[in-house]
Amino acid sequence: MAIEPIQVGLAELKQVRRQSRVLFWFVAIFSGCVNLLMLTGPIYMLQVYDRVLGSRSEATLIALTLIVAFLYGMMGLLDFVRGRVMGRVAARFQSAMDVRVFDAVVRRSATRPDELAQSGLRDLDSVQRLMSSPVLMSIFDMPAVPLFLFGIFLFHEFLGYLAIAGGIVLVIITIFNQIVTKGPSMHANITAAQSNQIADQIRSEAEMVQAMGMRQQAFSRWHKARAMSLKSHIGSADLLGGFTASTKTFRLFLQSAMLGLGAYLVLQQELTPGAMIAGSILMGRALAPIELAIGQWPLVQAARRGWRNLGQLLGEVPPEPERTPLPRPRAKLDVQQLTIVPPGEQQAALRIVTFNIEPGQALGVIGPSGAGKSTLARALTGVWRPAGGKVRLDGAALDQYGNDLGNHIGYLPQRVTLFDGTIAENIARLSDQPNAEMIVAAAKKADAHEMILKLPDGYDTRVTAAGGKLSGGQMQRVGLARAMYGDPVLLVLDEPNSNLDNEGSAAVNNAVRAMKAEGKTVLIMAHRPAAIKECDMLLMLEGGSRVAFGPKDEVLKAVVQNHQQVQNAGPGGVR
């Protein structure tokens, strides 16, 4: 029987959590000591009411008070220490999972940018916050509840029955709270995420929104989502607030009821005044963990949801296996019977496509919109995995290169996005130790060196995700330099001329010519004829299938002849 991905992911999370097993035991031991020291207050009250007031001994009162001060000091110290330990357990868990979750988020976002990918890091934060919160500490306090109830029973069985009945009512309230608030809380989080997503979209396209007079409409759209989110949060908060207030009110009533019952038993001479006060204190301590859990229930719900989401994410995006490092490949590309089904879809966008390119060649991929050109680009860069067939670079399938694949491939997507930082950092692919010579060499290959030097701070000019001071054409050329950083053997350009002027198009052609001269391979997905000027071979796609492949002149000739035949056939002709 196959194991569901979420079970695999949850097992991975539990394995990481088990690494702090010793620290959990320390927290449990400290919690046991803290709860034993919690008996200090009831015992002190018992001694004061039943012994000190009866004997009127000031020396006894002073001695008891000094002992109690010491015990409370020890209790505070142990409570502080266990809190620090749990804080480090939470930090250790997050530190162990940070890279794994971030890697899973990036890999899933590249193929399926859904809510699971967007919330991955937030889910990890939710789990970490719960692990370091007082509400988790209350779980370690739960085993001491029977001890406190036993102490109440020692005073009188009626007091014990009252405490148990009150505890049962609070547990029922807790369960009911979980059931009732689960749906509204989830809906509130979903609507909040939707409104934030709309705000991010509007902010990223602020220039277009402003230029086309869409600001009022955009605000109206965001405000509607924001109002729905606010309404959901208010409803969820009202429900939780009602349960919290009910719990607090009922607990206070129980303490008063305990005092009232204790006073009655004192009048019946079945209980001492000290036992009456001590029983009330013990009951408050026994019910405190339950009240704390109800008060911080949103934190618990967020962590539970985050834990499950992380399990789903990690299960569906397993860690990549370690690969034996391969030598630097030759620029020989073989595509065999390649079929690509986009993530989350059922229909193939690319079907049984076969071609090969030799080192020193440039291949132009042409075809109408929706023909599968960008899909092929994603497959050749390893972003989308084949549903059938193989893509081989120098005889090895792309997945055999593992994380080193990106060092051998340069990729320029249709829409170039830069990262917050300097131009040099962007060209160096955000490397921690960028090589200045390689940065300049890549910029020169992309014919962007002179353009960059004319900027206010040259290579140290800071840019943003939207480009900042750069035009669309300048961003395209910086993106081309980034693609050529590290001397890749395969260069994949998806519509490289979309934002370029004549000078920029010439720069692209110069870069392609230089790559060919060095024995590298270039693939260009293109609509414009200027983009395939330096191409030796052409691949024509239509409807996700290969229509033609061969030398550029032969393919273009065949395309022209086919077009003429279609025109000659006329509207009623056979196609």
C-alpha cells in the first residue's frame, strides 16, 4: 500500500523534532519540579491559618515565610530555565528546517506556485512560535493536574468532586471551542491571504495601474477583499473571545464555589479554614493549563495547520538525492521523445518532441503563441520534469547533474525579474562570494558592460525587483549577463528581443555569435526574425508538436511553401 505524501512529510518533521528529545526530557523534569513547588502556596496558607494563627507564633511565621521565599525563588528560576530551553528547542527546529522548507518552497513555486508554496515559510514560523510559547509549556503541566486534584481530595472529597466537575466542564468548552472556531479561523486566514495577494499584485504593477487610470478600481477590488477579511477576523475573534470570557468567568465562579463549599464544610467542622483556602488555590492551579490553552487557541490552530501544511509540502517535494558530481559537460544536447505535462494540468503542452544540437550550434524555436516554446525552455533548464522521454546534456539526463545543473545552463526568461541588490549581485546570481572578473566578463559577453558603466554607480547601482532605475531593455541585458555568468555551456533565451531596441538586439546576436565560437550551444525561443539571425538550425512547434526541424534555410523555405499552399487553397480548400 502506497504511503501518502503528507505522511512522508510528517515523518520528516517528527524526525527533526526528535533531535531535541533530550531537551524535551529536561523541560519535563523542570516542569515536574515547578509543579511540585506550586504546592508551596497552598501548604503555606494551610500552615498560616491552622498553625500560626492558632499559636500566634511570630517566629514560626517568619521561618515559614523565609522557606516559602526560597522555594518560590527556586520555582521562578526553574520556570525561567525551562522557558529558555523551549525557546532554544524552537530555534533549533526552525534552524534545522529552514533550508529544507525554503528549498521546497522555491522548487514548488517554480512548478506550481499555489497557496502551499506561498505559505511554507509562514507555516514554519507558526510551528516555531507554538514551540516557544507558554501554551506548549502547559502541556508539560498537564500531568501535574491529577496531583493537585488528589491534594484537594485529601482535604475533603466534596471539594475534589467539585474540582473534577469544573475540570470536565472546561475540557468540554475546550473541545467545543476547537470544533466551532476551526472553520471561521480557517476562513479568516484564507481571506487575509487573498487580500494580501491582491495588494501585492497591485503594488508590483503600480506603474501600469497608475498609467491606465485603474487606481480607483484597484483600490475598490482590494478594499472589498480587505473588508471580507476584516469581517471574517471579527467573527472569528468574537467566537474565540466568547469562549475565553466564558472560561475565565466559569473558573472564577469555581474558585468562589470552592470557597463557599469550603466555608460550609468549616461550619460543619469537617474542614479547617487553612484547608479551605489551600483547596481554592490548588483548584486554580489545576485548571490554569486548560484556561491558557483556550486563551491562546488561535496560536494552537495556526501551528496545527502549519504542521499539516508543512507535511504536505515536504511530502510532495522530497529532498533531491545526492548525485555523483559529473565533469563539465560538452555542449551537446539530445532531446528524445520529450513530453511535458505542466504541473497541475492533465493535458500535455509538449508531445513527443525529438531533436539534437551539436556544440557550436544555435537553434531557433519558432511557432505561434501557445505552441510550446516556453514549455520547452522550462524543460531544457530542468524546471519542469519530463512526463515522457529524456533531455540529455553530453549524454547524461539533466537530473543526473543535480544542483550543479544551474552552473552549466544560462537562462533568460520572457519576463526578466531582478532581485533587490546591486547589478553586480544580480549578474553573479546572488552568489555569497561573487567573482568580479567573471561579472565583468559576463557583462561584456552580453554587450552590457558599457551600458552598466554609464549608470550612476556602475556595477554597484542598486536595483529592485521591478528594475528601479533601469528600463525594460536594460533589465533584459542585465538578465542576459546573468544568464552568461559562470561560462555556461548551454544558453536558453526565451523571447530575448521582447524589450530590446536595435542596439539591444545586436547585443543578443553578438552574444550568440560568441557562444557559438566558443563551442557552446544556444537555443532561442523567438517570434521576431531578428532573434534567429545567428541560428543554424530551426525547430518549428505547433500545438505542442514538432512540425519541422533542420537547417534554418530549409525550414524557412518549407514554412513559406506551406503558407503559399494554404493561401492558394482558399477558404474552401483542403488544408
